[in-house]
Amino acid sequence: MTEAAALPGQPRGGVLSGPATARAVNVLAPNASAMTLDGTNTWIVSEPDSGLAVVIDPGPLDDVHLRNVIATAEKAGQRVALTLLTHGHPDHAEGAARFAELTGTKVRALDPALRLGDEGLGAGDAITTGGLELRVVPTPGHTADSLCFHLPADQAVLTGDTVLGRGTTVVAHPDGRLGDYLDSLRRLRSLTVDDGVHTVLPGHGPVLEDAQGAVEFYLAHRANRLAQVETAVENGHAAPSDVVAHVYADVDRSLWPAAELSVRAQLDYLREHGLI
């Protein structure tokens, strides 16, 4: 068994729900599955001693969970003042409209279809609520609308599904694109090198204590998978399903449909770059 400290990103052990940094608290949604790991991490982010909080990714449409998020904030003496979305997949965003109804907040997202209110989110935007500062980092690739949120005061980044606390991320073809995803990983690596980010607060799985190590692992993993797919095609495995069976033979078959999405994105990338 590999020691936890040696795993990519040094995942933090212990209970997933609860305080993760001085400004971030996780409320784990009860939607565990092969694709969502332990469930969706709903993040409550606020300045210490502030009466206002920001919630990132309310999660699935589960009233018990949504009310638990509100109760957790209220127990800390806070009122939820704003809701943000990392992207539009249902396990992160399906409960957003109901959560906005319960809290009276606006919902800000990159995709206009997900917003409740006039303001969206884009590159260079900074959210300042109750003294808190969050910087918007566009990270398309997993989906076209994927965003991360840089929390400078905690030297942390909230990554949604762009970087997970365990395992690796699906590039959800056709909306997700591998070239965009690789660029996004490089953008996150720059945060770790240039801006001192060392903690990953992911959308699923445990907190990672070594952000740079996690991102470097993701980049190496993608390069390795891409080489495997290229070799599989050269050996006559042309259909995406055949490539999955060849390259992902050691992966649980229940994950093969998701793996095929990534394979299709990889094939597109290889074609675009004239490699197959």
C-alpha cells in the first residue's frame, strides 16, 4: 500500500467535511459514486470573523444537503451572501437555483444559463464579499465553462473538477477539450510557482497539501495517456471503444464510458496536431 504522503499532491487524511483552511470549510454532499468519489465538496469560504460567506458549488438538488450548508454557515455566525459555480455539471450545480431561493443570493457562473442575476464570471474578475478575496481563474478543459478560484490569503485554489483530491479528471468530450485542459493545468502550475499556492481545495476528494506536485502529476499523466492512445491507434485500435479496452484495461469497467469521453478528446487532440 502506498503511503498517503507519497501520493500525488499529498492528500490530507481524516474526515472530509469541516474546516480545511483558515477561510474554507467543506460540507460534503451525500452523493458518493464512482464518478463523484466521496461526494461533491461544497465549499463555504469567508474571512475569519466576517458575518458574510460565499458558497462554491452547492451540489446536487438535495434539500437536506442545501439546508445543512446554510446551517453550517449560520453556526459560524455567517450569512450566505453569494453563490459561485465552478462549472455546470449537475453534481456541482443542480442545487444552485434552490440554494439561491433558500438564501436569497445571486448565482455567478461563466455559463449565462447557470446565472441567477446580472453578473457572470470571467478572467481577471475578483470577488470581494465580507472582506474576502477570490480571484477567478479560467480553466476550461474538463468542460468549456470550468473555472477555478484562487484564495490568495490561504495560498489555496478551489479547483472544482479540474484537479481532484484523488484520481484524475475526465475531459468531457465534446464540451471538454484536451488542448484547453493542458493549458489550464499549466495555468494552475503558474499559480503554484509564481503566486505561492500550495493547497488544492478540490470539488471531490480530500484536500491536497502539495498543489504543484498534484498539477505536475496531472500533466505527466496526460502526456503518458496521450502517448498510449497514439500507440494504440498506430497498432490498429481506431475506434474509441477499442482504444479504451486497450489503454484502460486495468481500469474498472464501470468507468469505461467516462474513459471513452477522454479518449475521444485525446483522439481529437492528436488529429488536430497531425499526430494520427
